[in-house]
Amino acid sequence: MDELQVVEFVATYLKKKGFSEAENALQAEIQRNKSSNNTNPIDILNDPELSKFFRTFSESEDGPARYQDEYSKLRSWTYSSLDLYKHELLHVLYPVFIHCFMDLVAKGHIQEARTFFNNFREDHEMMHLRDLQKLEGVLSPSHLEEMEFAHSLRHSKVNIKICQYSYELLLQYLHKTQSTKMLGIINERINFQVSPGQPSSISDDAEIVTLIGSNQDAANQINQKEVHWGLLEDSLENRLEKTGLISDSEKAEGENKEAEIDENKKRPVEGGKQGASIKKLKKDKAINATAKTSRLEANTVSTAPRVKPDLALPVMPTEVEQSILEDLRNRVHLSSAALPSVSFYTFINTHNGLNCASISQDGSLVAGGFSDSSLKVWDMAKLGQQAVSSGLQGENDTTPREDIIGPNGRKRSYTLYQGHSGPVYSASFSPLGDFILSSSADTTIRLWSTKLNANLVCYKGHNYPVWDVQFNPQGHYFASSSHDRTARIWSMDRIQPLRIMAGHLSDVDCVRWHINCNYIATGSSDKTVRLWDVSSGECVRIFIGHRSMILSLAMSPDGRYMASGDEDGTIMMWDLASGRCVTPLMGHTSCVWTLAYSCEGSLLASGSADCTVKLWDVTTSTKVLKTEEKSGTNRLRSLKTLPTKSTPVYSLQVLR
């Protein structure tokens, strides 16, 4: 620091503190010295007291109050901006807010950081509550390094889409007000993707702000990898096409047969009311009228490419294969004009005890995982008989009931599986229904036999609660996901995992197999979905766009698309080949617990904590996508909403 700077520094200090007389005296003294050329140079380097004073003074100028002051001004300016630009400028506030907080913590101003955080957190709670809850625990500079979420935020940039006008307005404001702190954070932490012209519409901001640990560039790089999304060469659908057994007359016969079965099911409930036959005639007409159009829509599965399996898959018994082929031949092709019938099973009096529910692929068994560490399985055929014999009507004949063995020797209506030492969070039936897997807070996965009603294996590998477990579509292999931020692939005959998929920044909440068994998808609390190659264990896709934790996943029957549902009630449909979101589905008002595609992939069903099941038209939305790819403003069509009285929907299974 030269002498002139020191003099200026002292003058500024006196002015700032309001010592106007001292400042005037100093200025007069300087003038006198200049005229008489009587200057004694000040030796700052050898005067430690003076240099210490200057250092502390410059630090106080750079103090924590400036963050609060500048952020508060930026916030006021943003909220008072023109409505046209306001929604884009508001996107800048959240990343600036969390980086101001983390900078204050990093500099050791813990108390000021807490005050700052509490003053402005309300602005962001609606959109980013989970992130804020995580950051609330950051109480010292060491926490910033130890907590992976905070660490990843501090070492990567945030991407924000913004138009040219908004961008220039922001820069102009920051320079004019000399908000150097805010300018520094924006320069260092935000990567603006500036688009020419007017701001984007508010509805299109699904992925405008993506706070992610893995950099967007890294995600784009991963998404360049090749994904073979087709069906297995030897799949049952393939065999059905080869045999060429589906003639139109047989199809119509099968459809009529199914309509009859449906009607017979309804009769005991309706008490054999008249008009059932009239309904049947109407239904037959509707089915025959829509059969042709829906068949054209439903050929997505047959046009999908064929791929070889990377895993050695088990061979299906011939009699089972025949019965499945029979089901496929008689299948009604669903479409917007031919919606499926729905059978609801309700668990009553579970007192917060039920954590998960699962339905076998043929719909004959229903399992529930409970907080008391038990797994219970109901046989639907037996349940119906009990209901009829005891003269119960209406809803109760589809309600799993707990009958305790009493002195009169009555048996309970379910099979009880005990073995876990913690709440059971997930259950999954094998494709043939002869095995069931359960995962628990006790960090283990157990394999049970539904034939022997016994526990066969206990798989240990995860270090924390296991949130989800899923059987492979062909059986034998299964995948699990855990609080330890990994997913693992297992086979029934090995007690150690075959693959460990690590890469998520938070809990892996759900897992799904791809239809061709070569990939698994995982949804996480870090708001991303990843697709993993089973043979190499590598991540081949990262899907970014959700704003809260992902709770459910589903794969389309042709293997091309994937749907994911999150805690806010948003569902997104993704194209696996490109890694892009085909369309977001807005409609649910609470967590989407479960998703399922229809067998030919024309409909998507979603079950939610808002007590509804919604059916979405997938075919039209993908057609719209192809025709309006440039505009990109399409939305999936919601066909029907099926409300329950007040029951959240845990599990959906589309039957063959």
C-alpha cells in the first residue's frame, strides 16, 4: 500500500464514522504538507499495529452485513420488476440465497448465516423445502465439506434459462447498485443459458433451475452413451407374432369372452340386477368398434427393435408359457375408447401400519408390508369365498381382513411371514407368483416361498434401510435400492450382490427393471432418475427435471419410454434413447406412489396419495410430440380419474 492510498484510507474511515472535523483537519494538514513539501513517509511494513488495523478495517468493509443488505435489495428489485420478466428473474434468487448462506458459513459468520437463512427461507420453501431442510443442518465450515449435498453445490454451477432482456436488466441493476457480493456469486455460481427474444412462458419452466451435484455437462456426456431399448429376441410377444395365431375372429371371440367374465364378476355384487345383459351388448359393440383403431395404435410393441439379453435368463415352464400366450391372444387392446376395468382392494384399520402393497402378476395374490416387521399375503380366491359364505356385501368382499384364530377355531384370511426385525418397506412377487421378496429397515432382503410359506434366504449387503426391491421380469434376478445411496443387483442363488450401482447423491428410493432385463432405472431423493447398464454397472442416462424426490417408476412395454412420479405429484415421461423428457403430466396434488403402463403401452395409470387413480393417454401424446417437436408445449391427455372415498393408492398392477 503506498502513502497516498493510506491517506485516502484514513480519510474514508473518518468520513464513514462521522468525524467530519477530524476529516477537515486531516485534509488541511495534507494541503499544508504538500505546499511545504514536508512529508515523512509512513513505514507500513514495519508497523505491525497499523497494518493489523488496516486489515481488520478492510475485513469489516467486507463483512456479513453486506450479504444481507445486497440480497435484500436484489430481492426487492426482483419482486418489483415488470411481470413479463419477473418470473425469470425470480429463478436467480434461490441459487443466490443458498450460496450467500454457504459463503457466510464458510467465512465463519455462523450466527449471521442463521439469521440470513431464517429471514429469507420462506420465499423458497414451496419449491425447495427438502433442500432447505438439508442445508439447515450446516452449522460450521467443516459441514460444508462433509455434507455431500452442500459440497456438490459449492463445486458445481447452477444452470438457469433466461431471455436476453432479463439477463441485461439483471446485469444493469448489479452494476448500477455496485452489488459486488451478488455479482461475484452470480458470476462464480450461475451458468446462464441466454435465449434471444421474449421470456419463456411460465408453464414451461420444468427444468429452468436445476441444482445438481453432477454438472449438466457431465450429465450430457453420460447421455451420449448408446442405449439398446428394444424387446428381447425371445420374448413371448415375439413368439406370438411368429406363430401368427392371432386371427381377427379369434380376437373378437376372446374379447367377447372377457366381457362375459367381467359381467359375471359384477353380477353377484349387483345382486343379479336386470340390465346387465343390456350393458354387455353395449360393451360388445363398443369393443368391436374400437378393436381396429386400438389395434393400429397398439402396434408399438411389435415395431420395437429386438436385442439380445446380457444376463443368462431362466427358462419358463411350457405349461406356464402356454397359459400366458392364451392370455395374450385373448387380450383386449386398450385405448382412449376402450378403458380397462378396475378392481380395488382396500386395507382397512391398518393404523399407519401399512408401508407397502404389492399385487402378483396374475392378480391372484396381494401382499402388504407392515411397520411391525411382518409381511402378510392374501389369496384373492379364498378371500372371495369367505366373503360370500359369511354373507358380506359391497366393499367388504374385496377387503383383506385380519381374522385371528380364536377359541371357535376360525382361521385368519392371510398368510403371515415373520422374520424381519424392522418395518417392511417393499414387497415384490416373482413373475410366476411362487416367490416373494421383501426389504426392510433391518438392512436385509428376504426371499419367501408362497408354496411352502417359509423364508428361504436372507440377503445381506446394504448398510442402511432398503427402500425398494424388484424382481426381474423373467425371474431369478432382482434389484434393490437403499438409504446407503446405492442400488444392487442380486441373483436368487447368491448371497452376495452381483453389481453395485453407485452415483446418486442421496437415498435411492425406487428401482425398476427395463423390459429387456439389460438395464435398471433408479429414482432418488437427489431429484434425478438414472439408467444403469446391468452388465457393466455403468450409469448410461441421467434424467434431470423433477423438483422433488422420485417415488415411482414404470417402463413402457416396448422399452422405449419410462415414466417417473415424484413427491409433488408430477409425472414425467422420458425417451430413453435421447434422455429427454417427452412430456410432464400435471394433475395429481400429492405424492405419486405407483405407476403402471397397459400391456400394449397405450395407457399409463398412476396411483397417488391424493386418493385417486388417473389414466393417461400415452399414444396421442407421443404422436403429438412427433408432429409438434419444435414447439415442445404438448401435455399428456388425462382420460379418466378414479377417486376413492379417502384412501391413498399404494400399488397398481396391470394384468395380462
